[in-house]
Amino acid sequence: MAAGEAAQNDGGWPGQRAGVGRARYGQEPYVRATVGGETVDAKAISWTRTDVQLKWVDAGGSTRTGWVPASAVRRISRDESAWRDPYDDYGFYYPEPGNPPPRPAAPPAEPPDAAQ
């Protein structure tokens, strides 16, 4: 199954899942994940204790989203990612020395790299 096929059945909107955590827009963590047998660099846009909803751009240039098991996801830095979101909050990813990025208002129970 290709990554695009996995994305078409994303298991419902995040708001329909209980216990969903999210980062602020533009401050989502970058991750590397296995989706349908392919490795993709993506952003974790929401997560539960067991699953992570990813956003990535496929080889054809289309934006995809899909829920994957947390065990298939590991966190990476923005600089490690082959894809970078043009809408990132650059101050969050590259803070000024002595000025750490703000913490999320409601951190998730477990980070999207819970599989580590």
C-alpha cells in the first residue's frame, strides 16, 4: 500500500478522537515515520497515547494526512527533515540564544515519539 492510500483512510477527524493532543499551529514536531511501507518525513499534527496524525508532502507534491501507530513514528529535528513546512514558526524552531521557545499551553500526556 502506498503512502497516499494510507492517507485516504485517516480514521476520522482529530476532534472525534478522545484524548487528542496538539501543538500550536506552526510549532508541530517533525517526525520520521513508516506509512504503508514507505518512510516519510512529516509533522505530527495531533496524537493520542497510541496513534499519531501526520501531515507530509508526497513525491507528487500533494499534501497528505493520516493516522499511524505511534510505534511507527520517531521525532527528528526540523533540519533533519527532507520536507519543511513553509508555514513554520521560525522563532520556535530556531530561538534566539537565551530566549527559549514558549511551551505549549496544554502539553500532551505523551509526546509523538512515544515509541522510543
